[in-house]
Amino acid sequence: MIVVMKPHASREAVNAVVARVKDLGLNAHLSEGEELTIIGVVGSPLPPTLDGQLEVLNEVERVVRITKKHKLTGWDFHPQKTLITVRGTVIGGDDLTIIAGPCSVETEEQTISTAHAVKAAGATILRGGAYKPRTSPYEFRGLGRRGLEILAQARAETGLAIITEVMTPADIDIVGQFTDIFQIGARNCQNYLLLEEVGKAGKPVMLKRGLSMLLEEQLLAAEYVMAQGNPDVILCERGIRTFESATRNTLDVSAVPVLQGMSHLPVFIDPSHAAGKRALVPALSLAAVAAGADGLIMEVHPSPDHALSDGAQSLTFPEFDALTPRIAAVAAAVGRRLPLTADLALA
Amino acid sequence: MIVVMKPHASREAVNAVVARVKDLGLNAHLSEGEELTIIGVVGSPLPPTLDGQLEVLNEVERVVRITKKHKLTGWDFHPQKTLITVRGTVIGGDDLTIIAGPCSVETEEQTISTAHAVKAAGATILRGGAYKPRTSPYEFRGLGRRGLEILAQARAETGLAIITEVMTPADIDIVGQFTDIFQIGARNCQNYLLLEEVGKAGKPVMLKRGLSMLLEEQLLAAEYVMAQGNPDVILCERGIRTFESATRNTLDVSAVPVLQGMSHLPVFIDPSHAAGKRALVPALSLAAVAAGADGLIMEVHPSPDHALSDGAQSLTFPEFDALTPRIAAVAAAVGRRLPLTADLALA
Amino acid sequence: MIVVMKPHASREAVNAVVARVKDLGLNAHLSEGEELTIIGVVGSPLPPTLDGQLEVLNEVERVVRITKKHKLTGWDFHPQKTLITVRGTVIGGDDLTIIAGPCSVETEEQTISTAHAVKAAGATILRGGAYKPRTSPYEFRGLGRRGLEILAQARAETGLAIITEVMTPADIDIVGQFTDIFQIGARNCQNYLLLEEVGKAGKPVMLKRGLSMLLEEQLLAAEYVMAQGNPDVILCERGIRTFESATRNTLDVSAVPVLQGMSHLPVFIDPSHAAGKRALVPALSLAAVAAGADGLIMEVHPSPDHALSDGAQSLTFPEFDALTPRIAAVAAAVGRRLPLTADLALA
Amino acid sequence: MIVVMKPHASREAVNAVVARVKDLGLNAHLSEGEELTIIGVVGSPLPPTLDGQLEVLNEVERVVRITKKHKLTGWDFHPQKTLITVRGTVIGGDDLTIIAGPCSVETEEQTISTAHAVKAAGATILRGGAYKPRTSPYEFRGLGRRGLEILAQARAETGLAIITEVMTPADIDIVGQFTDIFQIGARNCQNYLLLEEVGKAGKPVMLKRGLSMLLEEQLLAAEYVMAQGNPDVILCERGIRTFESATRNTLDVSAVPVLQGMSHLPVFIDPSHAAGKRALVPALSLAAVAAGADGLIMEVHPSPDHALSDGAQSLTFPEFDALTPRIAAVAAAVGRRLPLTADLALA
């Protein structure tokens, strides 16, 4: 950490900073120029709030933290890309992973038909919400345990792995009895006690980015999960909130290369929540894959105009069918592979 | 709700919308112009996801929801301003309420000295975090139960009411044994199960706005609390996240008149978290009061440069002392009253 | 336009709206339900400020504009995609167009070597600033006329078309003597008199999106150019300003399908200004092409660490060389073609 | 400026930075710790693009600019608050200044009646647009020269000073023949050639903040005006663009203390454009004054529901009449004075 003093700072002010640093058991490295005095602070670990403590001292111009706050999620800690294997699907490797399914589990028929459809089109993991966070308390909030049972049934019939959201620590046990991957939604991205509890649950976790979460904060949220001993975290970008209203959210496609530069964790894109409109989903899916995403999580519904949630952004079966070969083509163009059932059938 | 068809929409498309509306047990009111066909949808209650379901039908241009989604928080439901009485302090009435105290409860001495200082300067409620949400898992996260005990001791010594944050349903019981008001932090503003559980706990709740939360969404979050039978919710604006970096967050002072226009609930401002810098806190406090805020919640610390969190934005005792008479003057100018101890002493 | 009255609005209020509409020579189409009264306003053209005028009338709940404000830029006006031909390059057709070059024209040698390099790698248009908008008046602001001469010389030597920015009406004449395409920068995107003057200048115009410009506003800005009789406008997304600081701006890749859905004009992406960092440019370029962009405009410099502006986001020649084949591969995967010199040489 | 090298940076990389700095005629001050090497760069003036040039060198972690980019607008350059006197009104001093009037000059009667009304209520400067920037080319764009003549007539009848917008360099001459203060609108805030030309015109300039302009950028825009020898610049905050849609823009009231901390220039607030809704204007006006604004610029119209622009946010005469005494009361509470005609009449 570097403390930059105001131009022509007094000797007493400089000494006060140095004294404070030493009080904390750290070393201060003084560099005095004619106009500018800089104090390097060295020690390990630096208290996370140190910058705030030094910033308020007299005649301090600015405090600059040099070392990143994230550790376990960084390349220094884990120099190989993290690979997560779930029922035969390897996430984070050469193969692109497609997760698809309805926003909410509504009925057995709806879910199982969707599972068959998305599997046929190339997905290897089924998504579906049993516990739904809703902006208003008066909206449909999911089938709960019954929803989990339907997902498990869909898995049994299709062999797809399943992912579903958990919203509160008390539900981790029941959700964990069914799901293969825990999903933490955007609204809970900084629900730290949930992150820690799910970190102890022994299954992979997909962590969605909050609507106004810095990418560095997303890594720190992942750090909460990993600090509990769980290395299997998937980061998911799903659009951020900006002034633009033509889309439900603004897909920050740059999150893919930025996060991959900072972290060894797999990075997914959710084009459905970003777009909010079905017609935009194909373009955003292809963009995500071209940018290097490790996977996509998409909403597909047998009859989107009857969906109890997010119908406007869900693809129909034929739309999803038509899209996956286009995704496979872009994946191939950037050196990734999307194994399509059609190809497998031909092989 | 109004469904606007695309110009020159076909008869079949119009009929399909009408049929869908009737399927749902609602009434459709058709208005056909030469160019424009509009379908009014009437019924009570309208399913909350109805707009999404109709938007995806063929040749629909746009669906416009007329009725607001919030109910219990609205003036229609409760035509008088909500007054909340906590240990003699009436929140939401003619008196302005000041809540002050440290970001975190660190020590008995720190907390109790602050309690005396803020009481002397005009505060009637003491704030202080025992359970702290932190962006990084490696930061100071509060004293937990010991922090609650210190707050209770400060209350016993000063007569101030106390407010402290609860972060997870499992902590509601223990926090509720001590606190007078539950605080729900910005990061948990859409942690719906926490909102519901705290709604059952029988004490007032202050609900901070999330960093990218629409004001209408803040009311819907309050709706979660109120739907559990708890009428005592305080809304708090604490800055939103924007592109501007000169302040920690951007104080949306307009939230005061907007929320007061939509809701009977008291509206507070937290100038400390909005500013992020001590020097800006006075101006923002005065602005908040002039805009009509029902109260302020502010950070005060005996020695901000030794604070374990948020030191840079905490006022010192002398700064807080100097500020409250200025707040009282602005309050008087807008027809509110801040009873200052000095005045009481004189009286 | 639809005027929605407040629930149970009075007869007088409804009549007042109808009267006002008729005063303006428009027709009012009244639709009265039990709870809800809606007034459809029909007439052509509707005054652009009509919504504001009706919104303030008594007991009006909301005014909803149905017809889009943009006309000449919309598909209704021009049902074929606009193709713009510049020195043999057809913009907006099946071929992807790459514009590349330095941020600023600095020297003859720098510009001409870059022109050769980008041409060899697949670009068909050379970019370079002679008049530079700079946030601070103390920064390098371009070579002016000398810069234009250097660009023209680069064109003469390579056959590349050229694009350069014009910042003020007084410069249109001189810039127009040299350039093939006028570029309007993000800061001037709502400099309406400049837009009109450049609309009269008889050459294609690339219109960059402002940092906080709605996509609909970008179309309205294009409308200013087209209303002067100039059909050849290229829309360019170059990142918007959000809270995220890991990138210089946030690339709104959704702008591609959204604008293409609303307008017949070609849509380009500028990955360099969006990213602000060279290392992110390849991923964003590929994402843009996969999303369906009609072209890219990129910064390339012989020695970015000596560049007088935007060095951090400029690609070196080898980086650009390595990138265009990857762009070509993604283009092919989405049904576009980037003719590479290498291929041409082989053919 | 400080260059922070990556941990354990190589000797060659450090030397390369030092060499580059010396090449530019600047001094490098090396500070090597065990883990961290920092290079202080000293010299005057530092090239404005120096950070970009150093950032791209090998093994450089980060470049931190210590000195602010703005100069003439800073307290160092001008340690007294700038006072601007316009026809007897002193802007920036103890008196609060109120500018009021219609968005657009529409008719002689409308403008002159407004001038009388706002003068009677306490305003000393009349606003009114003769040249209007409009998002769409199909909207009312002002009366042009005729509008200026009407403003001058209003001034002659009332003694109020006038302020009106200039949109393009070619109009500076004609606008300057009439106006007392030039207004540069939000859309032209980075139209640098306009800023320079208006800087030469010998009259005060009000510079509105752009919708996504950093406060530091607003100072740099003012720097363009001041660098032409014009010291009389007024900064105006008028709301920034954020995700919140309950208001037209988000009033950044913190801009007042932040700008006043950085600059000696007067700071105004435009509550009308920020709110976009008449009902919110009083609260925002009072907040602005309490935050320490040097003045307000507000929209007032004899019949807002007939206004050709911005009717929804314009106050009626009675509303404005009722508001100014409340503004005067808050001004008094924060040590400012708003001389009201009523008081003057009494005196």
C-alpha cells in the first residue's frame, strides 16, 4: 500500500503516518522527493481496512492499495484453470457448457418436456427454479420441495445434471439433497452468510453477479464460498443495471475477459436475463461464446407465453434447437467445442 | 392494464389477446380505432406476471401496467403518515429524528462514550453494528453477541434507543433480544426471506435502499415486511451506485419527495454512506433535512482514524456537536423540529 | 398516443383532455371502463411535445406514446438494409468491414506505416484523428490540416478509404476536402447543428453513441443527419459509462441487435474505446462480430507506448495481424465474410 | 505521478520506465522496497497523456496521477471565491441568486409576464431559450433571433439580467448582442470549440454538467473557457443519468460541496431538469440551498400545460411565489440571504 502525502506535507504529518503504520506492526518505507513524499507500507497480511485508516490522517492526499483483495480466486493461488466435473460434464475446459431450462419449475410435464428438448439440442445441465426470489411478495414464488422433486425426476429420465437456486441458509439442506449445483441469484450475491453456508455444502456453486456489483466484488463474493473449502465456483454475468432501457439489463460482455484475466474460475453468461427479450437472446449468446465464455445459462420453455415467470425472455424449443448449432459454429471458430447430440448421433 | 396492439394488427391477433385475458378469468375491454387497437384488462387482483404473459403474444406492441404493484406501503392503504414510537422517540412526525453512532461496535468504551456524545448533541437513537456485512471475507465482521450487549449497556446508561443490523434469519432471535429497531442493510435489501422473517419479529425495521434499487422496488421490499403484519417500516436512502467517483455513492436526495409521494412510511437519509467522506457529510445532512427527510442516520466515532470500519466517513464528536444546531436551523426553516439538549437544558 | 386517466377520474377532467386534443386539431377516441378511462389521440403528425402537454393536465395518470419518434432511420421508411459504398468497400452488406488506424495522426511515417499494416491484415478503411476532442485543454489536440494531408497521402499510397473526426461546423469544409467518411465523436453526438451541417456535406457519416445516450436517442441523432438528405449514416457503439471501472467504458454489445431491429442503418462496434485496455480488445472484437455487427473500428499503432493518445488501448501491428484471422473465423461462423489479404493472395 | 511496478519487477523493466521518463525531460525518483518498486515522476508540466504512455510499459502495475488536471478552476490558482456581477446581481457571494423563467421563449406576452412574475417573487435573472437543443429534429427548436429580442425587451421592462443558451460557435455573435450570460447546455458540455469561442466572448458563462460527466470533467470543461481569458464561469448541476426512472434525472446534490471543495467558481443547481416533475421541484430547490448552492436556475411558465417544452417540470406563478419565501428561510438557516421583493417593499 502506498500513502501519498499532500504536496509539501509537514514533517509531523509524515511522522504521524509512519508512527501509525509501525503501531500496527507493519513497515513503512519512506520516499521523500522535493515536492512529493510517499510512504510505502509493507507487511503481511495488510489489515483490509488499512487504507481507510490512513486516508483520514492529516495531510494525506491519497492511499493506493497495490495488492488485490482477492486471493483464493486469483491466478497466483491457483495457476491452472479450475475444472468442475458434474455428472460427466466438465465445466471450464475445452468444451462449452450449455445450461438450459425454464425460469421456474411449474409442472412435471413442463419441466420434463423441457429437459428432453434441451438435451436433444445440446444442453448438458438443466436449470429450473423451485424457490424463486420475486421483486413483489404477490408474485409466484416457486413450488418449493415439489419443484426439487420434479427436477430430480427430470434428471433421472434424461441424465442431465441439475442446477437450482437456494435463497436462504435454512434451505441449503433440502436443496442440497436434490441439486447438483447450487445457484446463488443476483439479489443474494452479497448475502455473505448464505455464501458461507453454501460454501460448506460440498457441491459446486454458481454465483451470479449483482445488478451493480463490481467485478472485483464478484470475486470477493466467490472468496466467501472458497474460504469455506469449496473450490468449485462458477462466476456468471447476467447483465448490470444501467440507464439504457431497451434491454432489461445491460450485458457486460467484457466481464468474460476481465474475470478470466483475474481468476481461474469458469465464467458463464446468462443472455436471457440480460436481454429480457427473446429476440435478443441469440445475438447475445453468440457474443458471449465469441468473447470466450466457458458456458451459457439460458431460459427455455415449452410455451413461453404461458410461463409463470420470465416468459418474455424464454426461448421456445424450436428457437433453442435452431440456436445451438449456431453456438457450436461460433464455439468452433474460437477454439471451443459444443458437442451436439446431432453430431453424436451421426458419429 | 392496457395492451396496445401494433398498428393495423390483425383481427386474429386481437382475438388471441382477448381470449387469453378471458382464460385467466379477467375482463377485456376492446377499443378499436382506425389505426390503433387497445385492449383494457380489468379484474382484481391482476396476476403480477400478466404483463409478461401478454407482451409475448403476436402483434402486441406494448403492455402498460396502470396500477402500482405496491399496496400496503401506499397512501391508498394507509392515508395517514405512519408514526413509529421507539422509547419515546416518535419517528415520522413533526420532530426530526437523528440516529447516530459508530459504524461498528468495537469496544465498550468507544460505544458508550459515543452514546453519551451523540445524545448530548441531539440524537435520540444509537446506531452500531454487531454483525457487519463486509465485501471481503478477510475484514473485521463485528463483535456479534458481545456487540449487542455493549449496545444494550449504552442504552441502559443513556436512555437512547438502539438500532443494529441483522444479516440472516438465524440471527433475528438474538438480535431481537437486544435491539429496538432492526436494520436491513443495502446488500440484503432483496433478501426476501430475511425480510419476511424480520417482518414477524414484532419490532420496527429500517430498510436501506440497495445500490441499484429502484424506489418502487424499495417499496416492494417494504411490502414483504408489512405483509407479515409489521406496519413499522422506515425507508432509508443511502446513496446509489453511479459512474461518479468523487463520492462513495451518489446520494439520491429526490428519493425523499418521491417516496413520500408514494408511501406513508417515514423516509430517512444516511449521508455518511452516501458521501464516504467526512467533509461532505454536513452539506448532505442539511440537504436531506431541507428536502423533507423524517430523519438522519449518521456515523460518529470518538477517533475516526482508529475506526475498524468506515473511519473516513465518520464524524468526530466536535464535528457532530457543531452540525446538529445547523441541522436544527434548517429543520425549523422547513417546519420541522429537532429538539436539542442544549435547548432542553435552557428550557 | 394514449392518455390514461387516474382511476375514477372526473368527467370534467376527461373532457378537459379531449378539449385540449381537439384544440390541437387532433382526434380523441374515448374509451371508458368502469374503473379506467383511456383517451386515444390520433392525428398526423402528432406534435413531438404532446405527451408533456397532456401529462400535466388534471387527473391524468400517464401518457403513453405509441409511435416511435424516429422515422427516416426506421424500417418502415426504408425496408432494405442501407448499403454504403466507399471506395469499393460496401458497408452493411455480407462483408464485414474493418476500419483501423491510430487514434491520432502524429507523423507521416506513423500513419503511413499503419495504413500499410492494417491493409495487409484485412482493413479496408483507415482511421486517424486530425482534430481531437480532449477532456483537458492542456492535451495534444491533433495536427489539424497537416493531419488531413497525411491521411490523404496514406490513402493515395494504399488505396484505403479514410475516416476522420469533425468537431465543429466551421471545420466541415476542410475536413470534407480530404475525408471519405465524417466521424462524429461521442462528445458531439447531440451537437445538433454539427449533425445538420454534416448532413449537408454529401459524404457518409459515422455517428458514435454518447456515453449516456439511449439507443433511441442515437437514432434521433441520426435523424438529424438524414433529415438533411444524407441517407448514409453508420451507427457506432463504443461503450457507455457505468459504475464498473475494470473497463474504460462498458461495451453494450446488445446495441447491435437492438439497433438492427429498429433501423436499417449499419451498426459498428469500437472495441478499443470500450475496453480502454489492449488485452481486452480481441475478446470484444470477436463478441461484436458474433453479435452481428456490420463492422469494427479499431485503434492500431506502430508503437502504442509512444502514442500521443490512447496508447493503452491500441493494438500493435503483430497483435492486429494475429486478430483478423480470428475475426474472419467468427464472421464466417455467423454468415459474414471478412476478405483477408492472405486469402486474396492465395486465390 | 507515481509508477508502481508489479511485485518483483525485473531490473530491466524498472530501467525502461526510468529511461522513458528521462527521455521526456522529466526526473525519475526511484524507491525500491523488498517487494515493491515505485518510481516517482517529477517535472513541470507533466505531459497530460504521460500516464497512458507509462501504463503500457512492461511490468508496470499501475500509474497514479497525483496532481489534479484542472488548474485555473482550482483554489491554488485563485484562492478567493469567484464573484460575478451581472447588472447588479453578485453571483457567488452571500446572497443566493435565483434565475427563473420559461424553458423556451414562446411569445412576447408569455416571456414578459413571466419576467414580471419571477422578479416579484425574488429572481434577479431571467432565463429563456431562443435556440433550443432538442433530442428529435421534429420538435420545436426556439424562436431564434426573435426570442432574443423578446428577452431583451423583458430585461428593458423589468431590469432583470438575462441568460440564454448558445448552441454553436456561429451563433455566439448574435446571442452575445443580447444576453448577459451565455448558457452552455448539458449536451454541449464537451463541445470544446464552442467552449473556447464562448470563452472569448467577454461575458459570463454558465456551464451545465453533462448527463454522464464526472465532476472533474466539468472543471476541465470550465478550464477550456477560462483558458481563453474569461474568469466568469458558473458551474451548474442539473441531474445525471442513472438507472432510476422515478425522476427525469438524478440530482447529484453532492456536486455542490464537491465542486466547492475543488474550485472557486460559483455552483448552481437546476432542480427543474433534475426532477422532470413539477411536484418535486420545491424539495430539490430547498435541498440545493441547504447544501450550499450559490444559486438556482428554475423553470417557470404562465401556463405550463400549454408550454412548448418542459411543461411538466415548470412551476406556475403561484407555485413559484409560494416557494421563494421557503427558499429564503432555508437560505437564512445556512447563512445565505435571498432578498425578497416583499421584504424590500416592507423595508
